[in-house]
Amino acid sequence: MMLDWNAYRDQIAASVKEMSATNPEIVKAYSAFHHANAKSTHLDARTRELIALGVAVTLRCDGCINAHVEAAIKAGATKDDIVDALGVATMVNAGAALVYSARTIDAYHAKAG
């Protein structure tokens, strides 16, 4: 069954609100990062959101995917834009797996002598 993304967003928001009631500084700090990034003039919002989606996929964060798909669409990203960003994330993840595979071979040689 596919995730109900709107219900999931609401569930995350409720949990974050509960966390904020216990320690509001954590949520304030996160919010400050978000607002500082949004003020950037070097990349437009669409580009930032496409990068955020690539990172979200790499981190396997459903909450991030949910928030940044919505923000990317609001910033003018199309499905094709998102697919291209996901292709880059897939390529980088495959590259990272290849690099760590090489490290594994290095560890093998170090252990096997």
C-alpha cells in the first residue's frame, strides 16, 4: 500500500510539535537553518529543492521527500526535473557504493595479508 503522504506530513508535524513543547530550542535551531537557506540568492528555490530531494533520497528520509516534493512543485519543478534530480542521486549513490567497495577490497588486502 502506498503511503498517505498528507497524513504522514500531519503525523510528523504533530510529533515535532510535541518535541518542541519539551525542548523548543531544537526546533528553533532547525527552523533557523531553513530560513537562512531560503534567503540564499546564489541558487533559486527550484534548484535548492531539487538538491534537497537528491539528499532526501540518499538519506532515505520520507519526511524530507514529502516536504521537498511539495516545495519543489511550488517552486516550479516539473516531474521531469524531479526525475533528473533523482537520477543524479542514484548515480552519486552508485558511485559511493563503488568507492566503498574499493575500500572493502583494501580492507581485505590488509586483513588477508
